[in-house]
Amino acid sequence: MTKLSVNINKVATIRNARGGNNPDVLKVAVDCEKFGAQGITVHPRPDERHIRYQDVRDIKPLITTEFNIEGNPIDKYIKLVLEVKPTQVTLVPDADNQITSNHGWDTVANKGFLTDVIGQFKEAGIRTSIFVDAEPKMVEAARMCGTDRIELYTEPYAAGYEANREEAIKPFVEAAEVAREMELGLNAGHDLSLQNLTYFHQNIPWLDEVSIGHALICDALYFGLEDTIKRYLACLK
Ligand SMILES: CC(=O)[C@@H](O)[C@H](O)COP(=O)(O)O
Ligand SMILES: NCC(=O)COP(=O)(O)O
């Protein structure tokens, strides 16, 4: 079964636009679960422009499914994750002022660093995942870092889907097969949507989890949050 983890960053972006508490990010997290989501993802960035560090602390006790915290493991992020102890931490190599994530780790060049950070999280009992591009050698090197899972960066798949989905999926199936052979857990995310999710899942049914935020929150403007979550869950059947 592939779990749907809803990324609520965009909900925090709307809240922060006015400085108040509308929409209420904590209520949205709880409601996503109530509507069927099997996890909540947050990606606090150093400038806290959407999810704030305090949101992460406040969400944890409210979550009854899986809590996934994504981000670049700078010191204050490592401290936050070790304090909050989510179900899963996903390491993402973001630059400070990046609009959004745009690549996976070079797990070969950063093997020493990643091994050390993964070790700290695993010692604390937190499942680990490394965000990688769909390249077999990056998947293999991620395994060498000791991680439990990888998350495939799916933006290139999403971008290529409409023109030629058979070509767009190919590197992802190849990378996913390498992960499966190495007994690495497999997550995927970035720009997955109601248009491209079913085909992705049909081709890689051994996926453990997808985390979806931007497109899902946009769809919720038209369909409402409950209906939207049900539509995404249907893509994973
Ligand atoms: C790692 C990843 O792809 C997502 O976490 C994505 O970066 C969401 O972050 P934003 O909401 O800041 O775009
Ligand atoms: N890990 C990917 C994620 O959490 C959501 O990415 P997106 O759907 O907002 O592009």
C-alpha cells in the first residue's frame, strides 16, 4: 500500500500572508487525517516563510498517523527534529533562499556528512529518508549512508508527463528497481498531481509513500479538502 502524506506548507503560506491564524494550520493537519490522509508532511525552511519551527512542535502531538519533517539538515533543523521526534525525517539539499526544492542530494560527494546525520536520527529512533534524483548511482550511494528510505524527486517526471509519459517514467522505474533490489524503502514527491499520480503509481506500485502539497492544496480550492484527498487516495488504489 502506498501512503498519502499531505504537505501543508502552502496552508501556512496563506496563513502567513495576513499574520493571523486563518487558515488554522493545526486544524488543517488534523482534518487531513480525518479525511483519509495517512501522513502529514512539513518542510520548514530557514526563513520560516511558510511552516514555522513552532508549527512543527505544535503539530506533532496532534498527529495520529505519520509525521514527516523534510528539510536541509543545518544545525537548527537537526535540533528541531531530534526534539520533535517525528515518524520520519527527509533530508533535502536546499539552498537558503530557494523558491522550492529543485534537486536531490549528490549522495556520492556527501556520503560522509549524510552518514553522520542519518546516524544521529536513527539513534533517536526516527526513520530516515534521503531526497535523491532518479539516478541509480545516487540510490546506491544513499543505501551506503545507512538510510531506511529514499524519496525520488519527481519534478522531471511531472514536467515530462504530458509530452511523453512513457519516456518520463523510465528513469524513475529504473531507480525504483534499484531501491527495491537493495531493500530500501521508497518515497516520492514534488509536483505530483491528480493528472500524473495514477500513472506513476501504476508503474511503481511498490512505493511506500508519496508526499504531495502544492497541487493538492490548489485542487482543494475547487473541490474542497475532503473531496480532494479522496481523489488523491483513489489514484493510489
Ligand atoms: C522536498 C520537496 O520536494 C518538498 O518538500 C517541496 O520542496 C515542498 O516545499 P515548498 O512548499 O517550499 O515548495
Ligand atoms: N516531498 C514532496 C512534498 O512534500 C510536496 O511537494 P509538492 O507537492 O508541494 O511539490
